Amino acid sequence: MELEFPELKVGVEERDLNGSSIRVVRLVGRITNTNSQEFNRKFYKLLESTGQIMIFDLSDLDYINSTGVAILFSIHYRARENGGRLVIGGIHSFLRKVFGLMDLPPELKLYPTLEEALEATASEI
């Protein structure tokens, strides 16, 4: 499944990881004021599954503003409320700086690459 917004493409892929179904969500482009609210509204429809593990791949996310970070946090909290969780991979230098300024929820895990996020998640399933 793919969603498109101004300056942002979102690809969602179902994968099997150690016998569990997970979603890998790849964000490509920029999360800005022009697309963040629509992204938030449409993505919440994908969170209807309970117990879903989602790994966000931010490797190709060039920019995220504070509203975008707040949306990721709300997705994290919504996933936890439904018995699932959010893991974030692909934290390149710009994103490391942005997330470094935030007070991250302690259970939200960030990894430098998608592969590391997948490996860590597989070992916890």
C-alpha cells in the first residue's frame, strides 16, 4: 500500500518476522506543515489493527518538523494502547539531531538502520 501527500510518500508493507506479522512503513520526502495533518488523519486509519508491531523506516525522510515528531509520538502511544508498538529505524544525522532535542518516551526505540530495527525487534518477539 502506498499513500502520497505533498512532498511525502508513505509505503506500507506487511512482513513476517519470526512468525509475527509486522508492518514496515517507509517515509520518503519531508513532513512539513503542508502535509502533516493529512498524513496524521490518514495514517490513523491504518492503526485499527490491535497488537500490530510497526517499524518506521526514516532513511529517506529528508526533513521533519516538530508537528511531524509529535505525530510519530502519537502513533507510538496509540500503538501501545492497542497492544502494539512502534520502532523507528533509519535515523540519519539530521534526524538524530532532531530527536536528540526531544524528550523521547523511554520505550520508543530508535535505530540507525532499518536492518538494525528489524534485528532488534526479531530478538524481542
